[in-house]
Amino acid sequence: MLPGGTGFFSGAPLETALGADILYMKLNLWSLLLKLPSFIKTPILRRVVFFPTSISNSLHFKVAETQDELEQAFKLLHDAYVRENLMSPHPSGMRITKYHTLPSTTTLIAVENNVVVGTVSLIRQSSFGLPLKSIFDISDVPASARLAEVSALAIKTDQLHQRGRILFPLLKFLTHYSRDYFGVTHFVIAVNPKWIDFYKSILLFKPLAKKPVKNYSFVNGAPAVGGILDIEKLPQIFYKAYGNKPNNKNLYKFFIELERTNMFFPLRKKSVITDPMLSPKLLEHFFIKKSSCLNEMTGAEHSILREMYDYPEYLNLIPEGNVVNFRKRRNNKRLEITLEGRLLLQNEQSVPLNIHDVSLHGFGGFAAKSLELQGSHKVLINIEDFAPCELVGKFVHVEATGRFGFEVNQSCHRWRAFIDHLDSRIQVISDQSLARWVANQNQ
């Protein structure tokens, strides 16, 4: 949740997360402000919030990749949630959820002097779904959208007075990572109703539903309002609202034009869109020893995890649940990706395809034009570093929204090598230490 009353995307209260920008406004004045019509309220909100004009050289921003980094982030989050009554204290002193087991969830951190001073998690839509999907209807979201729920944001308590010095750079890093490396087109959030005006007026989220939800179980039954933001169009959206504002009031300049100082992005192809960091050692440490999260999952969720982490070191830790045949599961394992392809037509024309997931025997994605379900088809997919690959098969399902599933009957060695390359990113973490994997990635 991006709590309101719990802060910017799940963390400290908004007025403390923003420090002096909002803190000076008394809560009764804030309550009165929120009752005003939007055309009055929005300009006032934008007038009282100041944005940084530079990023401190002492800060750096990265993907959490070690046990110590993850532990610091989970402890920071735990303290923020307990402080805001979003969870009861846990013996581990950490907030750990089932979504953190997924390769499609990434924890981002702000670090200063080897201390994690800020954190936020991205939960991309996957087989586990999104936490907010349990309370919000997202069926009206464009079919081509790739969603990620922004959650678990917290700023270290002793940093909350520093005018968003950590918060806004962390959100900038979050946005650029999500758009350029995580394959995301839209953010979705769940916030406390009293803070949705801030998200609408400052960060320009649009509401997911007209009425708030009274009980969001993911955060101890707190009320919530949903929001959505198209980050592919963020430059245009922010420019329209902030383009002519002075620097300390200009979110467009800060998010889009300001140099990405001390922001460390993954050294990998952008089409891969996952950064798996959960070695068997980390899986055991966080989800078995420090929490009972793994054992509390359903049998279906165990099966999903076993499909994702189908190597002995992981399988020895993950309960069997509703297990399917190992060989069948391995052959049909879906790997998330972002690729472009073309459906080749007989008249030498083609239909563009956006590929979202692949396996050895098929792939799925979205097409802007209608597709023919019947017959055999040829598809040309552009694979980075592997040269274009021609596949022959059939569409097994085509939805009115443009979503499709394609079964591959004939492939080539480049396709098989590409699938093995994707799958090996989990295997390498299993076979080697995480530090060794990171070192290999940086070569």
C-alpha cells in the first residue's frame, strides 16, 4: 500500500515523509484544505510543496541485492508500518511479504554511508496478482498496460525532516528503473483516503475507483483509495503541469531533465526486465528462518514458486503444494520479457506484436490489430544479441482486448539459446553465491 496516513507509498505519514514541506501546516488546516474544490485545492498543494533542485552526492540508489541491504530495508519498512498501525510488531523486526519471493518484485533502496535510509518495492503483475487487486477492479485498465504496484515505501525516521532530500530522488529512481528496466507502463497504488488528493494533485495519479475501500487486509485493515499513473506518458503529463514552474516547484525538471546522479541501474539488456536476487540462502533466511511467510502460502502459490525456481537448491526449501509433472512444468515455464515481434502475412505485410512472456514452446503478448485464430502462422521476433528468429505455430487464444497466446511448433537454435539464457539467470544464483553472480553481471 502507498498509505496515506502512512506516507508516500507505504511508509511514514505524508506530512513527516515530506518534512518541512508539509509539516508546518497544522493538521486542522490540512483537513480544511482537503475539503476545498479541486480547482482551488490543487494550486495550493503545488504551492506548498518544494522539490529538490539537485541530488546529494552522499546518496546513492540501487537494487537491494545482499542480505544486509534487504534486512535493513525490511526493518525500515516494519518500523514505519508498526508506527502507523498497519501491522503488529513482528519478532524479526522486519516486514516480509509473499510478494518479495517473486522475481517480478524488486526492492529499491537509497543508501548513505552504508546505511539504507529509504526503500520502496515494485510488485509487477504476475501469477500472484497484485495486492490491491483483492479490493480494486482494474478491468478498465488498458489491455496493453503492464502494471506494477508501488508499495512498501519508507524513509528512515531521522531523515524525515530533510525536505524530501531522500524521498524525491528515490521516487525519481523508481520511475526511471520501472520504465527503462522493469518493463512497466503504469503504476498503481493504494493510499489512505485522506491523502489521495496529494497523489492526484502533485504526482498526478488518476483514481481507480470513485469510492474508498473500508478494509484493505494487506495493511491491517486500513481504508484505501486506488490510483493509477501512466509512466510512459509521464514526461508529457509532468510538462503540462510543471513545465513553466521555477526549479524548486518543477517536478518535470526534477524527474525528467535532472541528471540521474548516483543512480545505479542494472547492467543487463533492458528487454529482460527482472533482477532475481533471491538465492536459496536468502530464501531460507527471510522466508523460513525470519518469518513463516513461505509456509503460510497456499498450495497453488507453492507450485508457482517451484515453477519459477525449478532447481534442487530451491525445491528442497519450497513445499510441494499442488505439484505438476516436473518435465511438463519445466517445458512450459513462462519467463517475463519485453520484446517486439511481427506476425508475417502472405501479402508481405506484417502485424506488430508486443511480447510479454516466453517459454520454449510459446509466448504471450499484445497486438494492436485483430489476429486470425485459425491456421499456421509465422512470427519474426527481434532477440537482442541473438539475431531475429522466425517461429512457426498457431494462436491458441486471441482476446478482443488484443491479448494473445501463441504455441510454437517450429523454432530455431537461437530461440532455444535465448530461453536457456533467460532461465539461467535463476540457475546462476542457485549454483553460485549472489556476490559471484553480481560480479559476472558487471563484467
